[in-house]
Amino acid sequence: MKKTENLTQEAKQLLRPIKDRPDLEPSQEFVNELNNKLRMDGKRRKTRVKLFPLLAATAIIVILPFLILTSQSEEEETHAYAIEESSRIELVDTIKYGNGEGEIGSYAHGMNPVSSFDMKNGNIYILDEMKSQVVIKSGEATSSFSVQNDQNIIGDLNDILVTKDEEIYVLNSVEKVVHQYQSNGELTKTYDLSQLELFFPDSLVELENNEIIVSQNQEKFVDLKTVIFIEDEVLPFQFKQVNRKESILVLSDESEQTELPLFSDFTLANVALKDVLDEQIIYMQTVAPPVMTPLSETHLFVLNKKGDKLGGVRIPDENFIEKPQEVENYIATDQNEIYLLIPESEHVALYKVTLGKEYESFIEKQMEEVNIGFDTESFGRPFPELEEEIRKLFINGDIQYGNEESLNGVAIDENGTVVIDFKDFLAGSPASAEAQSLSKALHSATFEKFPEIQQIYFQFDGSFSAWAHWLESTEEPWKRQDSN
């Protein structure tokens, strides 16, 4: 290595603390002492100038600005959401209900007056369904403009998108149109999607090239300008449902395609991508347990590009006037910050969201309180004869779901109560004809062949409630018809 390179390396080592902490400054005492030593050294060496101090000083002068600029550049280019030890949600603003300028329409019949919102450069854009308007709040200033709405039906204004150029797009999902407005509220253009068959738009997305697309559950997409479906292979992202507990997030760019499996122990009621950065993926997930009680829980999660979960936050949907079906419409990102808008009973509240390695989840405990189920290992005694008959149903194809490995166990007690526990079929609820065929096969293998059976609880993985929910029946056991 050349001598100058050695000096450069040495200067880098000396200046590393400055790179890491550019705000640090030497004390005045140190500066004075250094000046005195340099002055004394200069007197002793008036006729000789050594190369080393000159090179070192030159290296410092050249490298110091470079290191500081590099540090600042790294900070500017680090587009990442903060992940702390614990998640939190902080109130940052409120908007009043009322009939005045810039106020949100009062709610009625327990419905959320706001259906969606977006943020851009700190400005808040709220889609007010009750008054068919867009409310814009910039600092302390608030303004609004009316949105074209021919049918004026509550539930038709579904989503709002504000582009990088601050153009405003509003989706009317009932009329299947998208209105484009300027920031002053002037209507620029209307896009008609009604000619698209079997397309039910629910959200708007802006791509990096300023292209606007309309999605259905983020599974099917339409180019807004051409009003033509976008082929799967050219989509930047897409969700593909595997079964009711698993979905695949497909991310595509020019060089490769990445598939990330998303799985839950509960039913994935809804998933939605919110942002993709160099090393982070932000997505929302709503899950529902397989019970009759209408329970659900929504989280916002951050993943790395391998699909590992780095953190999350629970969305307090109990604070909404009415729990929304599309919670993602109330979550927006702006300048590497995440915001949540909740129409609450007193006002519309804006929260700042911080993701955490630790976050709340109550869904398991809530399900335990309402779930009905039995453990075949501790219930009564084993019933191998019946177990064999049930396995035959799978082998012979009498049951169209699962396979012969789908049976966890069978037990019977002294009163003739039987528990038959299956592995979850991970299938949608059967249609009427399918349900009748399944019931006939199970009845033939149980009541008709074993007179000691008086009643039966069918289960999925220890949950009778899950079976009843899947079959869309009441939570009542099957009983022998000739029994008293």
C-alpha cells in the first residue's frame, strides 16, 4: 500500500467519530493547546517542512467533508419506518363534526361518516361520505370541495388517493367511476369502469411512474387511463389467496419476482399492501376466528424482503363508530411515517403509528372465551371402530375434502356422546348440495352403524365452534333422531 493511502486510512480512523457524530466539536482548551504546540513546533523547524503533517492535514481537509456528506446522504437515502421495542399510537390531530366549512358530516345510524383518507407532505385529505365532500387540512387551515355523487348512497364513495403532483382521485365503487380533481377542487376528468364485467373496485393505487391503477382486493387490477385489466406478470404486486388461512404476496420488478407466504392460525379476512421500501414491506392484515361471534382483529406489520416479521401494531378498531370492513382505507403513509384516521363518537381523530417488536393481540383470548370444543385424548375413551369407518369415507371419496390423514381422533363417553376431530379442511364453506352429501356420508358411518351413539360433536382441530362456523350451522350437536 502506498504511503498516501496509509495516511488516508489513518485519517479515516481519526475522523470516524466525526462521521458518526458530526455534531461533536473540540473543546476550546484543546484548540488553544494545539495552536500553541503548532506555533512552537514552527519556531523549531523554520527551515524544514515535513511531508507527513502536510499530507495528513490535506487528507483531513479532503476527507472530512466527504465523510460528513456521506453520513448525511446515508440518512437522506435511508427510507425506512422506525421499529421500536413496543408499538404505540399517538393522537396528533382532531377534526370536528358539523355543518360548517371544513367540518365532517355528522354520523347517522352508527355508520362511519368518513370512508377513506390520504396524506401528502403533511396535509390531510379526508373523504367525507355524509356530505359528499373532500376535506383538506393543511396545518391550521381547513378547506373542502364537493364530490360528484349522482346516487348519493352511503357506502358508494370508497377510496381517495392524492398523487405526488397533488391531484386527487375519488373512487365511487357503486357507480364504478373514478373522479379526478385538482387540488382546488376543480373536476378534471371522470373514468368509467362500469363496462368491466365481474370487477368490483375497492381501492386506488399510485405506482412509481405516476400510473394510477384501480384494484379489487389487491388481486385484480385495472389501468385507469386505458380502463383495461393489467396482466398478472406485469403487476408490481398482487395477493393470491391459497386458502382461507394463507395468502401469497407476489412482488415483481424488472429483474425478479418474489413470493412471500402470509399465514395465520385464523381466517385471513383481509390483507392489503401499504408500502414497499428497499428493505421493508408494510402490509395490513385482518383475521377472524372461526366462531359464530363476530370477532376480528387488525394489525399493521413490517416484513423484510425474506418475509420475516420485524414488528407490528394492533389497530384499535373498537374505537371506530362502526368497525370497517376495509381498515386499510383508514391507514396512510407519508414521509416515512404511518398515520391512522378513526371516526370516533366525539370527532375524527388522526393518530401517528409507531411499529414495535412487541405489539398487542387479544384474538386468541377472545376466541377461548366463546369457543366450544373437546380434547379427544381426555374425553371418554377411544373409539377405533368408528375411526376406521371415518377413514374409509376419505379413502372411498365419500368425503370430498381432505384425505385419510385428515382425522385427528375419535372418542366416546359412557352416555354415547361422540367427538370426531378433523384437521381443518382449509376449504370454503360447502354449498347446499355439498353439505347434504357430506351429512349423508357422515350419518351413514355413525348413527346407522353404531347404535350406541346418541349424539356427535364434529370438530376442526379441537374446535366444535369452528366446524359449525364452516358448515354454517348452529352450534348444536347431531342427535339420534329416534332418541328421547
